[in-house]
Amino acid sequence: MNGTARFAGEQHRGPDLVELLALSAFGDHDAFRRLYLTVAGPVFGLVRRVLRDHAQSEEVTQEVMLEVWRTAARYRPERGEVMTWILTLAHRRAVDRVRSAQAATDRDRRAAAQAQATAYDDVAEQVEHRLEQEQVRRCLASLTELQRESVTLAYYRGHTYREAAEMLGAPLGTIKTRLRDGLIRLRDCLGVGS
Amino acid sequence: MTTTADLHTLTGAYAAHALPDPERTEFRRHLTRCPACTQEVRELRAALARLGAAQTTTAPPGIEARVMAGIGSVRQLRPRGPDPTDEGGVHQNRRRRLARSWPRFALAASVAAAIGLGGVAVDQHHDTQRAQQYSVQLQEQTAAFSHLLTAPDVRTSTATAGSGAGTVVWSHSRGQAGFLAAALPSLTEGKVYELWFDDAGAARPAGLLASSTGSVLLQGPVDGATGVGVTVEPTGGSLQPTSLPLLLLPLG
């Protein structure tokens, strides 16, 4: 039922997320429950991907859903799909959680960054094997290695582009542009955007 | 100084939440003057969301119940105002996390005479009238409160804060507790009072109160809680206290 997260479904099948969100904005608990059932799988999956900690991912998923309820009236359909809006909120929260944990262990950070750089190949592989959507996997595979690494470190691991540059041993400017070029390529490959 | 061309290349890092703070703020300012960048950020976010959704998995079953229980005490924002994904303020107040454990609830909380229950009823009535959007919720709360007050073993504990006071009412036989606020310090914009059960030094969320005078039935069972604490938190509440307690009320 709610396992699939194909965005095309937003128009063609399944509950109308725009309508459910609009009803939620008016305080409709039933509509919000239906919205929850549709988006909880993607939200939890993304958050867990970034945090890699089950208990924290549950907490953050809960925070994200309460934030969706609280700010439902602020969603603007002309700015993008509901799923994009909710996953953007979820990613922001997950990243905030990662960074606050990092700040707490600031002095260990350099050592950790080294270790992470070594472990990077594993992670990239895991990501590719775990992707449920063939199209996403295929599109990620179409990026150059540096583009893909930049996108993966930033999005799935919650690193800033400066950290990604340090981990990949590349100049800041290079990572900035690879990140953008990679995302533009993904956008075109996935056929999102106008 | 960063040039405009340089700024434009930051759409990717911004969309992926990979810009550290000074640059993020600068780029947000740039976005207000760059419709093309704004459009690009939207498109890149749509692409990233596909990457996110590719990670879809089954959410643990317990979350649904907690979320549905939580929304009852979260005040919804009006349509006018910043979209939280613009990061224009909703997320700016980074929460400072304090240790999960509080010092044991103590007992230094000055215990004054309990607020008369007649006064409580007046406060509830006043709130019901003033906050129309909460009227149904409050009526339910009031009914639940009345029920709680009829418990044979109902007890109260009061402490002062500023020129106001808070009272906790509880019954072990019902396993329930309620909180009454009378003229607590005023809340600033974007803040609420959050209530916590003190489970042997660990704070368990027990609901929100959006006004400095009013009442709320605490969420969750009293169980073995030894006290109730009140902190000021960002609207929507926190999962752990992010400020020191304003009030500490021992249960017993």
C-alpha cells in the first residue's frame, strides 16, 4: 500500500496528498492519519539513511510529522509536490540532528572524517544496492564518480560541502560545482522539474 | 566577497542542505533576488526527494500512535508566513539540547497552598471562550479534568513561578494528572510551556500548554513518576527539555 514512493502516483493513484494536507491544515485528524500512512515510509527511510540510528530516526520522524501538522497551511502547491515538501523538511531535520551530534564531539571530528573517508566505498555500495527504485539507481549510476560521491555524502550522509571536499580531497569549488552538476543531471534523468 | 556567478553554483549545495550557516544565510538573501535560482532549487529538491523516497521502508508501528496523540496539543500555524522549507525562521532557532536527565526534581520547589478549585474552573471557562479554535478540545479536557477531580485519591501540589503559580492535580487510582497554570510568566512568540513527567530523573513528555493561564490534562500515565516539570519550549514542543525547568512539582 504505502510502500511505494513513486511520485507519479501522486497524480495517478493513491490518496491525493494535496487534498489530505489541505484537510490537515484545517485540523482534520483522519486526513492527517491517511497522509501519515502514505508518507511515513519514505520519511522514516530517508531519516534513517542519514542518521543510521533507529531510535533517533523514530524521534526525528515523529518531529517531522508534528512539523507537517503544524505547518500544513504553509504548503504552496505551485512550489512543488507534497512529497517533496515533506521529504525536504525531513532531510533538514535529519541533517540538523547529525550536525548537533557532530558539534558535541567536535574535537574528535578530524579523526572521524578520516575514518569516514576510508569507509566511504562501502557506503557508496550500500546506497546503490539498497535503492529501491531502479530509475533512481540508474540515474545515480549515470553521474561521474565525483558527482555521485558529492551528492551521496551531502544528501545521504548529511555532510556540508566543505566536509565532503575534505573527505574527497578535492577543492571546495570543485565540490560545489560537482554537487550542482550532479543534481542537474539527476533532475534531467529523473524527469522532474518543468 | 562571493560573486553572483559563484553564488549561483550554490543552488545544489543549498538544495541538499549542505551549506554551512554563514553561506546559507547569504545564499538565502541571494534567492530573494534570483528567480532563476529559486526555480532551480525547487527542481533540484524534487530530484533529491526522489533519492530520499528511494530509501522508503516500513516505519515502525509505534510512531503513528505517538504522532496522532501529539497533534492534539500542537497548535497549527496560519497560512500566512514563511514556508518552513525556506528556512526563513521556523528552523532558525536551533534547539540547544540539554542533558536528558534533570537533577532530581527537588524539592526546593516552594509548596504553597493549592489554588482553589473554583478559581480553576473560572480559568478554564475563560480559556474556552477566548480560544475558540480550542473550544472542543478544551471542553473535552474540562470533562476529563472534572472526572479526574472526582477521584477518591486526588491530590494537588503547587509551586510559584514569578508572580504566578502552577498546580498539578493527580490520582494514582486513575493514573492521570492534570496541570493548571495561573498567571505564569508570559510566553514570547514561538514558545509554549511543555510538561514533563519526572521518571526517576528522566523527563518524559506530557503535553503542551500554549498560554500562561489555563489547564491541560497530562498525556500519558502517571505510572511511577515522582514529579511533574514545566519548561519553555519552541512551539510544537520538544522531545527532551531544552531549557531548565520553570517549575518542579513533586508528586507526593
